[in-house]
Amino acid sequence: KLFDWVGFVNFGNLFSIAEGTGFLLVFLRVLLWTFVWAFIATFTNYFLGMILALMINKKGIKLKMLWRTLFVIAIAIPQFITLLLMSKILDGDGILNKMLGTTIYWLSDTRYASLLPRVMIILVNMWIGIPYTILMCSGILMNIPQEMYEAAKLDGANAWQLFIKIVLPYMLHVTGPYLITQFVGNINNFNVIWLLTGGGPGDNILYGVGNAQSTDLLVTWLYRLTTDTNVQYNMASVIGIVIFVICASLSLVTYNKTKAAKNEEDFQ
């Protein structure tokens, strides 16, 4: 007899607040950080990449091919190599502290709910993700009809109004599905978190139950539950189902509300 049917007992354990067995508070903290991370990681890469693409494609900018090539080189380096290198640079005994003459724990400081490690993760993710957005946006920007710009300028539109009224709506229409994919991908972005901090630093006060740590996403917490000494496949399975429900629901609801789905014939 290898197993018993337990019904929804494990779901009850996940959403329980009983002392010693309650996962709910830990789950909510990890879930909150997962959503904050996914939102910031998605939209910083998107908007900063778009702004840099606009700057590179602006008339009068010299050496455009050079700038694009530099960003392509950043993409060409395998992501895990970049992440491992950055984890060593930002280590307490890493080269950054040696150069600055400091002892800052960039990836392991637990103060202010591990704010510093979380900020550093977002900054490293920008280094990795922005070049992809630049290349994508560069191609889309070239397809915006010049007549739209000229007509707007004749009406007295400034650079900000051109961006808000023409560039941004066009980009959001074309890249709506991409944004959804990126957001869901960042919810499950295992590599960036695990290779930089391993989900740490540990904070037993806030994350004692279930072995979760400060920068764990739901997906890294799931992995930790299946690889730590105290293996909990049952809770990992429940978290896996919760991740699926969240990602599937967000994808379906958000995509059906985008202009790409509702107004397919626009901007053609």
C-alpha cells in the first residue's frame, strides 16, 4: 500500500493558520512577493526597453547599429552565466564590495523585510531582460506609419503627446499577449531567484513554517519543499496546483480584455 487518498486535507493545511502546521501566513507572504516581483520585473523591462528603443531609433542618433549590437551581445551570453557571475560580484566578499571598500550584504541583508536583496534581484533582471524588449520594440516602432507622426505634429503635439497618443497605444495593442506571457513567466521565473539568492536570505520569524525564505517565489518554494531534508511532496503538489490556477486565470481573463483580442482589426 503505497498511498492513501486524503481528499482536500493538504489544501486545508495550506490555508490553515494553526500554530506549527499553518502555512497560510507564509503562503500569503510568498504570494505577495511573487506578484510584486512579477509586476515590477515585467513593466520595468517593458517600459525602460521601449524608452531605450525610442532613443536608439530617434532621427539624428549616430552609431545605431553599434548600440543594437551591444544589446544583442548582452542577450548572446547565456542567462545562467550572467546570473552566476552577478551572484559572485554581489556577494559579501565579492568584487563590488572590494572596489567600494564596503561590507554590504547585497543579496543576504535581512533588514526591512530583505529589501536590499529584492531590489538587487530586480536590477539584475533589468540587465538581463531590457535588451530583449529593445529588439522587439525596435521592430514594432519601425512599422508605425510616419503619417501618424506628421499629422500629430501638424496639430501641435509635443514629444510626450506623441508617445501617449500614438506610440504607447500602438505598442500595447501589438504587445498585449507578450506582456501577459512575460508576467506569467515572471511568476514562474525560477532562474533569476534561485541562481542569485537561492530564495534567501532566511528569515525564520516570517517564514519559519514550510522552509520558505525571503525572496522565494511560489515556484522556488515548491522546489525547496521537494529538495530540502524535510521533504513535503504533498504541500509542493498543492502549491503547484495553486500556481497553475493563478497563471491560467490571469492569462485567460487578461488576454480577453486586451485590445489584441477585442479589436483584432485595429492598427492594420
